[in-house]
Amino acid sequence: MDPSEPFSFFLYSFSGFGVEEAIFSVVILLLLVCSALISGSEIAFFSLEKKEIDELKKESKNQSKVAQLLESYKGPEKLLATILIANNFVNVAIIILSDQLVSKLFSFGSDETLSQMLITVVGVTFFLLLFGEVLPKVYATYNARTLSKFMARPIGFLKLLFRPLSMLLLKFTPIIDKNIRKKNTDISVEDLEKALELTKDGDSDDDEHKMLKGIVRFGNTDVKQIMTPRTDIVAFEMDTQFEELINGVVNSGYSRIPIYEESTDGIKGIFYLKDMLPYLDKEHFKWQEKLRKPFFVPENKKLDVLLREFQERKMHLAVVVDEYGGTSGIVTLEDILEEIVGEITDEFDDEDVSYTKLDELNFVFEGKTPLIDVYRIMEIDGSELEEAKGESDTLAGFIIEQAGKLLQKNEKVKFNEYTFTVEAADRRKVKQVKVSKNAEEIEE
């Protein structure tokens, strides 16, 4: 064999296949099977749906082990770390043993190292990718439940074996995750609102634009800002007679009514009109037994969180409580949706009660009108008022907060370019407020 010949490093001779080579081959084959099972288990475990995991919990111990691996403390993260560490160890072992086997089976030409490396890299990489990654993951996609049950105990053992390494890996994960999130969450709600203003043009749909603004502000809005306040709640006492209760519910126009003992601070249940339909012809019916359990939420709960809870619980109404446990008001699914799509009216809503538009710069609102509704109706940003509002969430609460006292009729409060004039009030509350924008310029 002439070393000077071009591509002489491709020339090789077979050295023979003995007992040692056979042992190497068997071990490599077993490791390749292990690599396939571990790679497939990654897809199998993480493609299981919640319904399937719940079903596995009810089955045998071996099958419930799958649920334990996924639902233990930091279960998914630890499980993924274990699978990745084990798979890498097995793959490295395959490459090392394959390199040794190639050197024993073949004698190469002039450049033995380069020839051996090419065969090891090309050949082993092909087999690892095909039989250790691609085919197992394709199989696991269609047989996730079967493979996850089969691999539950082996993966559980590997989890214990590689626990020190997986814990070390998980300690570094939050640092990396924090840096990534910091880069991805630099855009504030104010930036998004400004972007919406810049993208608005004369041809755009105003309703669509308002909906987008509602979505942007949605996650920053508290329940307290949109709830029906305690003074406006329609509720009945626990000892109300059934006939009287039904008449009261029908007259109210609501199908879900809070029921209380002694005062509205002691709400014991929610009356659903549809639950009483089969018993309407009965005079002495113990309707209290059909009440549904009330769902209590704090005043500062965000709307996006409450919406998810409504979806999970399949509920439409929640009782809002203050820091002392007293009832502040109620909030419904309709209230939440109105923050996105705008006002939803039905045959029981009175559109003329909330406000009156005098002109483009002057509006008259009821004192109990939430500030968030004032912003929407007057089509203003409201960020200045939000910064100065303190604990208040209604128009009356805002002007009392600014004045530092209870206001009487015709008293005025000025705040930046807005003038608030009390149109109606009694000794306890402000009933009606006129809001004027750029009032000084109008007077001039």
C-alpha cells in the first residue's frame, strides 16, 4: 500500500472478528437499545394529557408511578433533567466503545486516525440518530401511554442515580431562565398602549381598537375596579319565604342571587333560579338546601386570573371580600368580558342611568361609576388619575380622596386638566358628578 497515493486513508484491511469484538458489539447494541428507550420516554412522558395522567393514578402501582414522576415537587423539570443526563451518558459510552471496536476490527492506511474518526463519526452518528433518536420518538408519539408505563420504574431508578447531577443542573436553570425572561419582558403595558395609539389610523375600526386596548389593560385591572358594589347588590335573607323569594328574584332580573344571614357580610350561598324551576309549584319548599357554595375572591385579584378560575370552576359569579372579610361587592363573568368587548346590554339594563354626555368635553356620571368606565366613556388614558386615586376605584371615591372630605352639592375639585363638580349629594355620599375636561379653556 503506497502512502503517497491520493485518498490512501480510505484504504483499510479487516483484522478479524473475535470474542472481544463480539462482546464490544453486544454491549454497544444493548446501549443503543437503552438510548432508544430513554429518548422515546422523553416524548412518551411529556405528551401525556392530564386526563390520561388522572386515569393512570387509578390503575396499578407501576402505572401510577408515571403520575408520581410527573407530579412530584418540580416533577417535570427533574424528570427531563434525568432523561437528558442518562441519554448523554449512554450516547457517550456508545461513541467510546464504537471507536474502540473500529480500531480492533480494521487496519487503516497512511492516516489511521483520520480514517477511524470518519468511520466512527459518520457511522455511529447515523445509527444513533436513526435508531437512538428518530425511530424511538416516532414510536413514542403514537404509543406514549404504553412506553411511559414500561419505562416508569427504570426512569425512577435513574432519577435516584443521577439525583446529584440533576439537582445541580436545576440550580442553574432559574438563573438562565431569569435572564431570558428579563430580555423577553422589557415591554410594559404603557409601551403596548402607545404602540396601539401609533398604529391607529383613520380607516381602522374603533371597536376593534378599543378591544385591543382592553386586552392590553386586562391583566393589570383589579376585581375591585369592575365589581358591583355592596350597596347595589340584590341579595336576600336565609329565612325569606320561597314564594316571596321567587317574586323578588324575577323582579330583580337576575338569575343568580347571593343569600345571607343577618347582613351581606355573612353570605352563605348563591341562589340559582334554574335550580328551583322543578319546585316552583311548591308552597313550602326548603330552598336553602339547593343553594350553591359561594366563591370568594379578594379585591386585588387580577381579572385574567379570575377569568381562568371561572373557567376551571365553571362558575359565573364571585363574592368580592375586603381585607377584613366583609363583602365589598360581587363580580360576574359578564363584568370581566365587558372589559374586553365593551358594554354588554340586555333587556334588563338601563343604558341612560350610568352617564349623560353633554358635549365632547363634559359628562355627568353617577358617583358610584367605576373610574375604569369613566376612562372608557370619555376615551381618555386615565393614567394620571390612576396614579393619584389612592384606594378609591369609583368617581365619587376619587374626588373625595382629592378633597380630603365629604363633598356637598356644587362643590368643585380640580385635578390637572379636569374639573369635577358635585351635581347631587347627601350627608353620606356623592350621588352625581359632572366631569369637565379643559374646563378653564371652555370658560374663557
